[in-house]
Amino acid sequence: MSTLKDRLTADMRAALKARDELTTSTLRMALAAVGTAEVSGKAKRELSDDEVVLVLTKEAKKRREAATAFADAGRAEQAAKESAEGEVLERYLPKQLSDAELTDVVTQALSAGGFTGKAQMGPAMKAAQAAVAGQAEGGRVAAEVRRQLGL
């Protein structure tokens, strides 16, 4: 069992004992998503910490998008709940890069690969995503790559 999954389970048990409903339900949902990812494919397997982080990142993104949708629909209470769930998940994700740090990392990745034009957007994104390594959302990385390539 991965250490991050163990930590999620231990924190869920602690939240259960503390009667923290928000944290309990959020961590149950996260562990269910991890379990689903483990059984997807041809055979059940244990996920590594990196794979668990990817699952948690997807779940956090779902929460952000749902909070935005609920806020746009005028359902502030539901939007606040989704935002709070997202904050619980953020505790288990790597620290996100600031805009200045993201700019520096993308600049280094693009200069190292010699990427310059629009035709090289795909390889440039691949290099930038590898350099960022999950510390920034894909949309932010793509926007920065486009800006630096002059698109």
C-alpha cells in the first residue's frame, strides 16, 4: 500500500473520530476514487504515490469546476461545500507553483528543447509538463507555453 494512501486512510479515521463530517466525506470520496483507479484495467494493482497524486489532482479539479458551476448558477451554499472539499484535497497535493516560478520553469524547458514556433506546441507542452511535474494545472502551463511561443 502506498504511503499517501495510508495517510489518507489514517486521516479519514481521525476525522471520523473527531466527527468532522466534511473531511470524512471528502477523504472517503478520495479513497473511493483511488480504489476505482486501482481496479481499472485488466488486473487490480496498487497505485504508487505519484499515481495517487494524479487521482487526487483530478478530484480537486472536479471540485473547483463544480464550485464554479454552482456559483454561476447562484447556489452559493453548494459552491462553498465544493470549495471546502477542494481545500481538504489540496492538503495532500504538492505545493502549486506561483506564476513567476511557472514562467521560469517553462522558460528553462523551452530553451533546453529549442522550441520556438507554433508547429512545436505539442513537443513544447510535453517538455513543459515534464518540467512542472504536477506542480501546476495543465491549463496554466498551456497558457504560459502559448504566451512564450508567441501564439
